[in-house]
Amino acid sequence: AVSTPEPGGISYKELIDSLLLLKNKKIIGADIVEYNPLAATPYASGSTVAEILRELILVMKS
């Protein structure tokens, strides 16, 4: 969850699908800009951020 959500912004599934397109590319860095635990919901929580980070690492490792 973020402090200022973007209406119509990218969904979790869209993000993961986009990351998969980057497999076998030479990605050397990535950034998770914001996570606000005070704005967390069951669909946007710390575990969601951890899952995104895991996918980023797997893509960068491939």
C-alpha cells in the first residue's frame, strides 16, 4: 500500500507479468519506492511487497 494510490494504476498481476517479460535481460538494479504499512489492506500488505521483491530477485538472477 502507498500513501497516495494512483487511480487505475498497475495491478499486482500486471506487475508480475511485466517482470516476467524481463527474464533473460541484463537487469542490474531495481527499486521499490514506497510501502506504507499504515495504508495496508489484505490486498496490499508487507507480504505483497516481499513477493514482489522475490520476483525481482528471480528475474535479475536469470
